[in-house]
Amino acid sequence: MEKSPLRIAMAIALGLSITGTAMAAGNHQIQAAVDMGSASANGTTNVTLILKLRNREALAQYIRDTVTPGSPHFQQFLTTSQFASRYGATPADIARVQAWLKQQGLSSTVMANHLAIRTSGTMQQFETAFRTSVHTFTSRATGRRFHRPLTQPLLPTSIADLVAATTGLNTQRTFHSHRIRTLPLSNQQQTLLPLVHASSSGNPTATGQPGSYTVGDVADMYDINPLYKRGITGAGSTVAIVTLSNFYPSDATTYWNDIGLTTKPDRITQVHVDGGAPIDSGSGETALDVEQSGGIAPDANIIVYDAPNAGNGFIDAFAQAVSDNKADSISTSWGAAEMFNFAALNVSGARDTDTSDAGDLRAFHEILMEAAAQGQSVFAAAGDSGAYDTVRALGFGGGPGEFNSPLSVDSPASDPYITAAGGTTVPYSFSFAGGPTASVTQESVWGWDYLQTYLDTNAPTAGGWHQYLFSVGGGGGVSVYWRTPFYQMFTRGIRRSEKGQTLTYNDPSSGLYTWLKLPGNFRGRNVPDISLNADPETGYIVVSTYDGGLISEGGTSFVAPQLNGISALLSQSLHHRVGFWNPQLYFLQNVFGYGPWSAFHAVNAGDNWFYQGAPHYTPGAGLGTLDVANFDQFLKSGL
């Protein structure tokens, strides 16, 4: 199989950024980037130091108490200053870190949460401070330039015990958005229905047409309309979008107007973190995030935090959204395979108190614990590569110059303090390549192997479709870094990691090389938590100027902002923030199960190329899909 730029790009990430005890022995390198020599000594750059939480166990208990009825801290969410004083770094510790930075000639700014210190200076200053050399590289695949340290940055013992992670010196790795187009192989391509002013109630118009769904269809599918009938529109709530591309706000207003939706005027605020992100190929992602969250909650305010897609951009944008504490709920539809997010993994099993170099995993974790304590509900797309998250970047096959495809999950969705948004396929009929009409008869775990089966049977000579199909589907599986969180402990269907999972590379010159051995039978965090329709074949209309106007897409990119908007509705209905969703979701499912009055509908059919649908939790679709009106009633009852 031909090596794609995506495969080569991930080879760069693997060959140049994964080192340490988690990896297979040896210093095998894939020469997928050209070392251009030392980075400019006088060039300025930014680095963020994420400080370790104080009283971590007490914080974890406090988070549980905020969503546990009967607890004295139930719904007592913290302000940023309260969080800083109780769980952030102490003023003395901050002063220690800042004094060291000042000695290195580096300026610094402490965030209000006392959890992050942003620094800036020349490359030479950072090289001296972190005792490393930083080189510039050029990707052989894309021509993109980036810089990264040649050795692991080191901190002096005087402050090393205070810092959880540093991010910014390595601008190599980037994240991808979880949006995906319909299949490019059909001779019966879907025709997008025009957006029309057809709503007299003020609620969003539903098209009822797969591929042209709007937020009005989401309201029909998942029982949101009873809240609208009560006048619940997200008024008084604020949603935040954390993204890595700038966008045209007019796209969102066009979308809302053209589905006949009355929205609050002047509702979008943009916050450009670290100089902000450009308008680029990810702009449609940001547009759909705003359109979906703001369409579900038409009277909610929206804050868009955008940052560059490299270095410390993603971390800084999340830290800013949480430290500002203006948003009641936050979503992101960007991510990367968990196994490429950490540089050291204890293969005998990780734990929440692990202090090894976990890169962005550790940084996200500190920030997300703050969000939970502050009552901010946070959602992340679980990915669009089914049970094999690496395939989105690696391709598949295992031939010369290729990686294999181990089971893997997406980050930050795999973090225990985030609600991972999975994907389903809703019922519809289809035909391809002149074949007969077939149907998906019930809402199913989204995985395009159902299309592969159809094509293998009905169009065996057409060829070429497998490259589009494997392993497209709703992200899900078992984390090999985070342990099973308390809220999943007694949930039927929770899985352990599979045995014998390795990441191998078939080097054209030296043969098969085992790059990474994943822990088997590990009691890991299972994702996703909850799912909604995400299959592009039953997808949605998006307005994106960058992408040419009106397009049809799907992916778990839609589910995360939809849950964000739903959370805003619930906040208005409850007259307070919902808080961390997961303990509440799993409690309701474990106690009340499924049925006509349940907050959930089990997803019994389909698979994401490995995990099957089931009448209980499954890593294919989590707890199932949400019945929003019933969930609202349970929350209002105080259960």
C-alpha cells in the first residue's frame, strides 16, 4: 500500500517524540524529518509550566461531593480564587518557580488558578534553563517546520517537585479535528436540502433527511423539545468552545438564521490565546462547534477560545477557558491518539498519582480537575477511527514502511475528568455502486464495517473503497494510562485492555520493529461515556465559508458541542451548573437502568470495528444515547 502523508506525518511524531521506559528497547528512529540544525538562538518562544495540584486526594473527594446528593458540598462549586487558595500552588511555591525563571532571564505570568505559569524568552534562554538543545526540523511529508528539544528538558531539583508538566518547546505534534465527510465512492451522492426559514415556533427546523440534519433533528432524536416547550433555551448560560482554528462568526449566524432559529444577538466572543489560530482547514470545525452548541441552546452566550495547533496552544486554550471560569460548560472536538500523548508509560500499569513525564496527559488532567471542582461540564469528541484511534494518522496494513493498528483511544477524551462523546448511526436506507437498497433499522454503534459488508457483497469488482472505510467509526476503547475511575467501578460492560497489543513498524530496510508494547488486562478508563448520532452518512449540514459554503459532514465533532449545548439547557432548567456529568450519568444508569423513563437508550446493534453494541455499557457507544427530557427530570429531582 502506498504511504500516505498522514502515515508519514505520524511516523514523524513517533520517530522524533516518543522515548522512555514505555517504549520498546532501542533507539530505532524513522527518519521522516530533516534536522535543519540549531533553532535560532535569538528567536522568541513561549513555554507553559503546569504546576502540581495541592491536596490532590482532597480535591478528588470534593469533586465527588459536588455531584453527590446529600453531601454537604453538593452543588457547592468553587470560584477560581477558591480553587487557587485550596488546591493551586501556594504563593511561596509560585514565588520559588518565578524566582528561578527570573534567574534565567525569563519573564513569567501566573494564571489566576495558580495552576499554570506562562513564560516567554529567547530559545537560547530556554535551552540554558532546561539544559537541552533545540533544533529546527522540516517534515519530509508536508514541508512543515517545527522545533523540538534533542533531549528531555530538565528542571533543577529546587523546583522539579512543583511542576507537573512543561509544554511549548516542542512544536512538532499537532491535534486533528474529529469531523469527516460522507463517502466519496457513491454514485448516488446525497443532495443537500437547502436551509429554509420554516420555523414558526422559534425552535430550529428539522429536515428529517440524513446528511442534511440540523440541530432541530437532534432535538427530535434525543427528546430535547419538551425543554423548549417550557421556555428552556439556555438563557443565562455560557458555553465555551476550545479550538485550534479561527473561523468566520458569520457562518454561525447564517446557519441559525437559515434554519429559522431565533438566537440571542451579539452572543459570540472570541478569545485568541497565544496570538490565536489562523483561519485554515480546521475553520469548518470551529464553525460547526459554534453552530451546533449555539443552535441547541439558542439563548446561551458563546466564548470561542482559539490557539495555535502546536506546542502549548491546546493546553493554554483549555487552561484559559477553565481559569476564566465564565463558561458553565466547555467542549472540544480536537484530539490525538492517547499513546502519542505521553513520553513515558509504566507498562505494569499507570495510576492517577503517577508523576512520570506524561506530557499533555498530565497537563490536561490538572486543568480538568479544576473544571470539575468549579462545576464546569467538559466534553471531548472520542474520535472517528473506531477502536483504532491511531489509524486516523497511521493508515493500516503493516506492509513495508507502514505501522500496524493496535487498539487505542483518543485524548483528551480518555481523561477521567471529561465526558467523552461517542458516535452512533441512526436508522436510514442507502445504496452504493448500483447495488440494492439496504437499511440500518435501529440506532447502532457507528462503524463503517457495515458499509464494507455491503460493498463486499454487492460491488465486489468496484474496488478502492476499503481505504475509505477502515476504521471509520465512533471512537471507543480502554485507556492504557488512566485507571478505571470510581464512577465506572460497578458498571456492567466495563472492559479491561486487550492483551498482546503492540505498535509495530515494518521498516523497509531492517524489517518489523516493535515500537510500543501496551499493557494488557489493564483496568483502564473506558470511553466513550455517552453517544449521539455521528455517522456522516446520517450527518449534518454545516455552513463553512472556508469549505465553500454549505457542506455535509459527521463525526464525533458534532456530538461534543451538542452535549455542550444540552448542558447549557440543563443549567437554565436547574438554575445552576450541572457540574461534572460522569458520576451523575453512571449513577443513574447503574441504579435505574434502561426503560421508557430512563435517561438513556441502550445501543444494542452495530460495532466500532471491535466493540459491539449491547444492552448495557459498551466501549462502542458508552452508556448509550441520551434522553434529555428524562435526564433533566432526574437532575431536577435531586437524584
